[in-house]
Amino acid sequence: MAEGLAYNGSRPAPSRAELAYLRRGMHEPGGKLPLFDRRGQEISPEIIQTCITNGWAEHWFANPLKPDWLVCRLTLVGRNLVQQLRPENAVEN
């Protein structure tokens, strides 16, 4: 693993909702992150933006039909975070 890519606690811990969002990209092609939760509700833009700000996710491409949607994918840092953290280690929302 390249230096600086592992989650070592130097970054803020994700909330449970953020970690659940990131986990959904683990088995998707290219690490694509969902736009909707498992109940069909839109993922909160605040969750997505926090994940981008912390380097766990990155904007992937613009959706020409829905330009306001943030189509994102996991970064290597986000992938490592998900692999290292258990849900009980996430912070409360």
C-alpha cells in the first residue's frame, strides 16, 4: 500500500451514514457510488460533499440529463477506509 493512502486516524472518521454510502461502492464497477439509498431515497448532498472533501470519494462525471446530481466513485483512500473501519467505529451522525 502506498504511503499516505491508508486510513490512519489522521483524517476525521466518517459518520455511519457516510461509511454506509462509501461501502456501497466497494462492489460496483469503478467504485461507483450510489445516487439513492436502498429505500430509493436520494443520498444527502451533504453526505456526498463530506466524502469528497475528505478525499474518500471523487466526482466522476457529469450526468447530462441531471446536471445537479453528483456522480461519484470511491478513491483509493476511501476504499482503504472502508476496508479498515467497521461500522461500529464510525462516529454518530
